[in-house]
Amino acid sequence: MKSEQETPEDNELLHNSMLYQEFLAEREEILCHKWLESEKAGYDIGFERALLDWIVRHRSAWREKRLKQRPSLPESKND
């Protein structure tokens, strides 16, 4: 079975996509949360625990704030 090779254009498209940018921003928040909670606990709590805790306690507010900060798209003039 032939596997498809990722081209430089595919890689650039991925890195420039809004979805990928949101993934990276969310991942960074989770890693910061992991660090803070590990410091409080006195040991590394692990990514999975930090992820679940962040989702339950912070994700909703974080996403709402991100949506408010996102520039609005221009309205269509095809009315």
C-alpha cells in the first residue's frame, strides 16, 4: 500500500490554518496549567490530568475570551 507523502505546501497550509492555530493556543494553555498545578502539588501531575482539569475548570471561559478577541470577518456585500 502506497503512503502519501506530505508536501511543503501541505505543511504550510496546516501551519497557517485557523484550526491548527487554535490547537496550538489551547495546548499552550494546558501546558501552563499543568506547570502551575504541578507546582502546587509538588510533583508533576501529568498531561492527562492537567488536560482534564483544564477542560472542566477553564476551557469554556478561555474559548469565550478567544472568540471575543478574534477580529470579525468582513460582511458579504452580495445582498
